[in-house]
Amino acid sequence: MAEGSGRACVYTCLIGGYEALNEQPMAAASGLDFLCFTDDPTLTSASWKLVRYVPAFPLDPVRSQRIVKLSPHDLLPGYDVSLYMDNSVILTAPPEEVIARYLSDGVAAAMPGHSFRASVRDEFMEVLRMGLDDGGRVLEQLNHYVMTDPAGLEAVPFWSAILLRRHHDPEVIAAMRLWLAQVLRYSRRDQLSGTYALGRSGLEVARFEVDNLGSWFHRWPVTEARDRGAFPFSPTHSQIPAALLADDWRRDRAALEARIAALEQAQSEASAKVGTECAPNPPIPVPNGPRTSPTSGPVSRLARLLSRLSGRSRS
């Protein structure tokens, strides 16, 4: 276990040699300890204090990493507050400022919202499409959430690459244990279970909205020497039921139809305004910016795409 004299720390975890350890330049400007839990005895770092950790699952480094991520109450007894970051996150501001802004008095836990995923359901579909975990297990988890927490599937998920916690708070401990149980039982992709577990636990998490790719205090993703081959799953192992694919196709078709209608309306209004004597291909104001109106323009291209999509959904 990691010991320390401070009440707050920054920590990460690197298990299984999946990627190179990122240095944290902000460590030099901070008075907090930066701790990295790792199973690599040869690893060295100029900014992290390396803490040797024996993985719970030698052949499953991802779930082993999730145990560290979700169990600071067990692994950080010498600290009361922790700022967890995935190794792919680089701090660009002192961690003291991040903690002061988002984990003020009375706040037990804080996390950023997901800035490019509209719902937990969308996160499930992306994991299935990309083959990021065993498709059968992911679908079992999705089915259970549909039956027990359908509203939670429509919520905007948290982005779990950054976690701020008063990790000895009893409510935080209970929430983290429930979350970890979901990861061990279902998908190792913790963003699939985070919203469900936190909601079921009753923990009030202070959500803050930042662009996940970069903000006033971080940038992401920074992935040096990442070995995707270290993961045993691939898109070819992900099996998405036809019903789910058909639902996605229907949503795509509806979006295309709405877009075509908007383009046609804009084209009609522009033609009425400028008259037939104007030069060919007049600019047309549409939601995504000015376009022209040749027969090979966006309306016809979208129409052809819609036709192909319709044919695929009927097949």
C-alpha cells in the first residue's frame, strides 16, 4: 500500500505493459505526491513515485487496473483526497487548483461529463461497434440495464478518465465498491457501468463540464507506444444483434431525411429570392454553411446515400 504524509495525492495505474508511462510536468510545480501503481519492476519515472502492485488478474490487466482506479480507500490509506487520472491524461495546471475548484467543502466526489457521447446507450453501441470488449458480455449488461434502469441508459455518461474523491467518505466507498462489482461482473469498460452504479448508490457526484479532449487543466489523449494488440478483443469478435443495427439505421435515415428536407427548403427559398436570371449555382444558406446547388450537390448526394441505406435496411 502507498503511504504518504499529505492529505491529497494524484495517482494513476499502469499494468501489463499496454503503453508507455506519461510523465507529468505539473508534478514539479505541485506539493502533492504523484503515485503510479505498476507491476513493472523496471519502470522508472522523473515525475511519478512508483508503487509496486501485484495484479489481481495476471491475464486481465484491464480489470486489474480498474481495481486500483476504483479502490483508493484500500490503496491510499495515508491520503484523504485523491485525483485519479488515466495514464493518457496530462495535467496542464497544478492539481491543487483542480481539487480546489471541483472538490470544494461539502463535495465528496466530482467527475467530468462526457463531452461527445449523448447517452450511456450510445456508449454501449460504440463499445460494440469497436469490439472493445466481449460482445456477449456487453449485451448481457445492456439487457440487464434495460430491465432495471432504462432511464439511466438515456443519461449523458460521466467521463471516467478523471476522478476526484474524498475516498474515505463512507458513501464514496459504497459507490466505488458497487461500481467495481459491475466492472468485475460485466464489461471492463467502466464508463458503461459508472452512471448505473453511481445512481444506484445514491452518491451525489458533482458533474463539471469540460471538453474531454482538452481544458484549462488537462489534455487527452496522450498515448505513447500504445499496443492495441495487447487486447484480446477486436471488432470481429463483437456481435451486434440485427435489431440494434436496424434501430441505428432507422435513426441514421431519419437524420438524413431531415437534412435533405432542410437543404431542399433552403434551395427553394434561395431560388425564389434571387430569381431564375441569376448566375448558376447561387450560394444557399444551410445549417452547416453556404453550399451551391448543382445536380451533384449535397441534396443529390444525401439522396443517394439515403437510397443505399434504405436498401440495406430492407435486406
